[in-house]
Amino acid sequence: YQALAAQAGESSHIGLVYRVIADGLHVPEAEQAELVARAAARLPSVVGATHGEMAAFPGRGLGQQDLELGREVFNAPAHQWQRLAHSQGQLSWRYDFAAAPGAEFEACHCVDLPFSFGSFEAFAAAPMLAGADAGSLQALGRRWREALQSFVREGQPGWPEGGGRVQVFA
């Protein structure tokens, strides 16, 4: 994990979160910046992260240092991708998934998966959803999936685009 954070901070391109992989092989670092820029120029995108990314990682939590590390490793690269896409003439929307259904992990890494896929049953025993109201989860999940489906069907998720604006889902 420490190597992940160190490499993300040292990288001159978007960082370890956004990398190009070709046929299952790692693309050399020297080629990453150009390939990531080309990828950002190809299609509109929706990028983002959860608000409390680090909370579910061993030894991490919801303290200020962990929140800042999560922003550096996950949220900042999403914002950088959005800026890169815009500089390449492409549309890009950014989100901060801030839904905090379980008090222990709040809006941790991967908490958006059951919302994205409508798979709350598969995550029923997940501590990150512990104690959450099923109706509230389903309602937010529908809103989130509607935005993603709108993006796929209509080319936009239904929230403001550009200028670094971010949609918060909570």
C-alpha cells in the first residue's frame, strides 16, 4: 500500500489510479503520459472516487490524515483526468461518492459498487453497509444508476459538466 501512495505522488502523469494496460501487460512508465492523454481525448468520461476512500484499508480510518491521503491517491487523479480530458476537447464529469451507510467505514473504497450494480443482496453482510436503511440504499442506488445509464445512453449523466465541478452523491 505504501508503494501505491508513493508512486502516485511521484508520477508526472495522472498517477497509479489511471494507467494504461495493454493485453494484460503493464505499459512502461515512459509511455504512460502520452497514452493516458490519448485515452482522455477519445470519449466523454465520468470519473470520481468515494469521499472516504482509505477507511476500509487495513491500518487506515476516517482521520484527517487518511482523508487527505485518499484525496491524494484517488480523488486528485480523478480531477486531473477531468482537466486532461477538457484540455483534449473532451467532456468529463466528476463525482464524489459521499454516501456513508455504515458508521464504521462511511463512504469507503468500493462502497459505490452495490449502488452501481444494484447488488445490495450480494453485499448484505458487508460491514460498509451495516445498519443502513434498505430503502435509502435502494433510492440512492436508483439515482446513481440513472445518472450512469443516462451517460451511456445520452452522453451526459444529468449534472453540470466542466470547470472542475463535482457532483456529490450522498
